Amino acid sequence: MTFTLLMIGGAVATAVVFAVQPVEYDKPVAIPTEPVEITGGTALPKPPEWHVKTFVSLNAAQEMLDHLEAQGIAEREFVVVGNASFVVRWK
């Protein structure tokens, strides 16, 4: 009986080895190293640069933010640097 089980196990193992085939993958696509122009030949404009001003007073930084808001500047940021200074950025 043990011999029969060994023979059946060997036959199953052999069938599995021949039934399983390696997976073939497509070759990777080469990524171009040069920039590709997709705008039809026209250059895209660069986004505006961030303007940055540093303040040592929280009150002065808040006044600058209020001034930028009054001027209609929608993109503005406020950053606390350490415990002593404040940065206001806007576009």
C-alpha cells in the first residue's frame, strides 16, 4: 500500500512539473530619455514663481497675508520656521 501511494505521488508530481509552464512576459518598452513635445510644437508657459518674504513678528506676517488677500492673491502660504520666524509665500 505504501508503495502504491509513493507511485501515485510520483506520478502526480511528474504531471505537475510538465503541466506548469513558465510565464512569458512582454519585453519592456524603452522610455525615451529626451523630452517629448506633446503640445503640437508650442512651448508651454512656465508657472509663476513663488514670492517669499520672511518675518520675525507674527503680527507682521498676518498683516502681509491680509494685504495679499485684499489684493486678490488666491495662492498664498504661511509657514512657521522654528519658533522665531514666519514665512509668507504667494504667487
